[in-house]
Amino acid sequence: YKKITTKSLIDMKAHGEKISMLTAYDFTMAKIVDSAGIDVILVGDSASNVMAGHETTLPITLDQMIYHASSVVRGAERALVVVDLPFGSYQSDPKEALRSAIRIMKESGGHAVKLEGGKEIKESIKKILNAGIPVMGHLGLTPQSIYKFGTYTVRAKEEEEALKLIEDAKLLEKLGCFSLVLEKIPAKLAQQIAESISIPVIGIGAGSGVDGQVLVIHDMLGMNNEFSPRFLRRYMNLFEGMTSAISQYVNDVKSSDFPNEKEQY
Ligand code: KIV
Ligand code: NA
């Protein structure tokens, strides 16, 4: 695939090729992630946590998401760029949801939007899709509802919630979503859902039986030491690497080792 489209992802699922997805929030990171060969870049509202330092994803605004997304779009050549609609920009009514999605597409140049929820936001998803904007769904542990859940623990362990999840996944497929994220649910349930729908299911903490995986880039690069859920694999310890590089710089400045003869004019 020279350039990834929503169609490529559906194709990949049909051919059994797994889909790789990571978040990015700025130009430089997007450029690195894109050149490394990622299929999908998600401009996640997790920017609220990792970029702005908020406790939850709720405070980030549509304007702030558009700023992050436009930076990412300028850094991505091959990957599909999906942008989260932030909390408060789509829940109150379908017209507002469409207005928000249109702003993201026009002002950031992103290729698709992602919304959290199933049946509750059915009319909004329909309206956005009718405008020609591709929609990715997001079910399971949906962080914008953290105050309803009260905890970041695994969702849909009980039958009632699992059945609703299956119904919502089938609804999202029927509405015309091109893909769907399942976050922090039992692996068996996620696999069952992935096998029962034709659109690709991207998992985070949802096991290996789905069609692709997504992680927050800061987490997988080990930029923070505190957040260690079971589903996270750290591919680097950038926190240690960066800390030691920076403290070395501090020492070199203090000792007048930097700059040396060759590092000046
Ligand atoms: O905002 C985000 O980073 C996400 C992914 C973790 C799916 O929604
Ligand atoms: Na998100």
C-alpha cells in the first residue's frame, strides 16, 4: 500500500494482514511514526493526558485537537490520519457532531474522525457519514465516560455489558463505520466481535484475536514510568534515555565542557 485509505484497512482485514496504529500529536513525531511504516496515526484525545498533563481526556477542546491534528497531517505522507472528536463536541446533538467533524476535516486536513460510543450516538454517526466523512468507532473502556465507569478497569466482563458491546459493534458496522477500536475488554469477547463483523477491529488491551493494535506513542516508547497497565509493551525506555542525556547536558554546561572549540564560530 503506497498510501493508506479506509479502503486499504478493510482490504487488510479481508486478507488477514494485521493493522498497525499509534498515536501522534505533533509534526516531528508524526514524521517519525509515518516513515517507520505505521498504517494509521491516531490524533487521540489522549493528548489531553500526555501533551497537556490533564488527569482525564475530558478537558481537551476541539480547537486544541485541530491544532494537534493539523501538525500531524503535515508530518504524515503514507499513513491514514484519524482524529478524535473530543468530549463535548458531539454528544449534545447530531448537528453539533457534524459541525465538529466538518471543522476537523476542513481545518486540520485529517482523513477520518473517531467517536466514542454505540447506540447513544447513532444519529450523529449517520449524519457525519452522510457528509462523506469516514468514521471510526470506539467501544469498551471509553475514557470520555470515565466518571460514569468510576474506574479504568477492564469492561464487559459481565454478560449484560458484553451483549450490549456486541450489539453496538454490529450497529457501527451496519451504519457504515470503516473500523472500530475496542479498548480494555476480555480477549475472547474482542475476538468474537472481530470474527462477527467485516470491518477491522483495532484493539488496545483487547488481546491478539483482533485485526490490529493501537498504543499511545509516549507509553510504548517508555516516556513515562508511572503508567504500566498489563497490555502495554515498552519498546524503549526513553524516560531514562532522555533524562540521562539532559543531565549530561546540564553537567557539560556547568563544567564549560560544552561548547568546545569545534562547536563555536
Ligand atoms: O486517545 C487515544 O489515544 C485513543 C486510543 C488509545 C485508542 O483513543
Ligand atoms: Na481517544
